[in-house]
Amino acid sequence: MPFIQIEMLEGRTVEQKRELVRRITEAVVDVVKCSPEAVKIIIRDMKPENYGEAGVLRADKK
């Protein structure tokens, strides 16, 4: 049973997340040869103030 965790900055629509889950599920089913029901996906939205890169919070970037 594949478990997939996705962490990304918040701001995507439900429609975008729905499409992402659909496409990832299709890819995993194709490669791993499992049923779609076996694929579990967790999406974690991060606030920009909870992500930093190169010493700068994403919330501070313009």
C-alpha cells in the first residue's frame, strides 16, 4: 500500500489538489501495479511563514 505525502505552500484550489491526487494515483498505479484504492495521499499545506529557504522566510520574499 503506497503512502505519499505532499508538502507545499498553501494557496492551491481544491480543484488543483483534486487533479494532483488523480494524476499521482494514476502514475503510482501504472508503475507499482497496485489498485487505485491502495494509494493513500496526504497533502499538507504550509503557511509561507513556516517555510524558509536560503535563510529567508518565504513570507518575507516578494
